[in-house]
Amino acid sequence: MKTVDLHTHSTASDGTYTPSELIDYAHEKGLSAIALTDHDTVDGLLEALERGEKYPDLEVIPGIEYSTVRNGKDVHVVGLYINYTDENYKKSLQSFIDSRIERNRKMCQKLTDAGMPMTYEELVEENPGAVITRAHFGRLLLKKGYTTSVKEAFDRFIGDHCPCYVPREKITPQMAIEQILLAGGVPVLAHPVLYGLGRDAMNQLVSEVADAGVVGIEAIYGTYTPQDERDMKALAEKYKLLISGGSDFHGDNKPHIDLGVGTGKMVIPYEVLEKIKEYHNK
């Protein structure tokens, strides 16, 4: 059976595989298609697409994952088939990049005030060319000896609701959806199960993003249980959304998640992508 993975990361954000290495690995794994969806950046897409030309049996899809805030909590929106070379789109993306930089500077100050000195410049120097995410904070906290693991860094300091966490300001899911649509892409609500919402709150979220123009929902995901998948597919049907899915592969930064299979049992049949392509090509 032909399978795909529509949510992955490279060294252009917080993955450990370069875009070329990621595409090589996708071919090695026998995938029929892969989407590179780095956080708030399109910097790795050209390299990935050029590498994909080596493999005529592998489709490389230009994508992005936006980090947004709703009711003080992170909500992520994936864009598939974006026109990443459009100059207007790249200019509009800059506001998201600026927001992330400002958040990261504030987190550095909070960590410093808490007795763990760190500067934004250090983070950039440690991770040249990457979009700085909390995974980079976690690795630097570990390197400096402030924590004994990246997990501890998240659990104690930089995870949601932890003392040194700073949410991003003024970046809403609706803004990300609008940008993706303007770039000719397909907006997808990423991994909704991970937001820890109850049934009513989940319905409210999906209803809101559907009204804003979301086309799909990640009903198949690297860490979902079979019940999670059933629940998300039911929501997709309720709100007439396409099904999407992905492993959220990050390489060594999430060693328990492998490309194409997630924690081991994820399967995204090619038919999922075919329906997304039908919508995109309308």
C-alpha cells in the first residue's frame, strides 16, 4: 500500500535531519509523498524539493506549520501546497517570524531572572539558520547544566504554564489560515488531540477554525491512539473537513517518533493525499 507523511520537520526549524537527509530518508522508508512543514519558515523547502528530483516515485510537498495562540494556548496550523516563492507571502510571513523572536527574547529574560542565564544570541549561535523553538531552549538548558534532560526543561521551566514560558502575542489561528489560503495552500488543523481539550471545547475549536477556512484536520497522527483517530475522523465528518495526517517527525529531537509510522502503528494511505490534491487542484 502506498503511504504518505504530511507533517515533518528539518533543521530549518527544530528537526535534526537536513531537508536533503529528510527526503533521502523518506525514499528509504518507501513513502510515496512527504510534506516538509517546518515551524514558521519556508527556508528548507527549496533544498527539499531539489533533493526530491532524485526520486521520481516520491512527491515532495511544500508546506509550513504555523504556531498560533488561542485563549492563551498554542494551536498549530499546517499549510500544504503553499506557494512559498511568492514575494507577498514571504513578506506576510515575516510578522510570524518577528513574533517568535520577540517571544524567545522574553523567555531568555525569564530564564535569566530565574537563575539560568541565557541570551537569544546564544540560541542563534548554537542553531545557525534554524527557527528557534522551545526544543532549542531545552537543548541549551541541558548543555549549560541547568537541567538533566530536555524533558526536565519542559516539565519544570518552558512547557505550557511553566514559570519561564511566554505565549506568543497577537498571532491567531485565523491569521495563519488566512495566510495559507492567500498562498494558494490547504490549511489543516494540526494534532488537535494534543491540546488537551474536552469534548465541548474541542468542538468549539474545530468549529471556529472551520468557519475561518480550515480545510482539513490531522485525524491521523504519530502519537494518536485508535480512539483518538476515530474521534478526529468523526469531527472531520461533522464539520465536512478533509482528513490529513503526519508523524510530526523531528529526528533525534523526538526519538520515539519515526517517519511514516509515528510511534509505530500510524498509517496514512495515499488516498488521504489524493483527496487533498483534488481540493487543491479545483
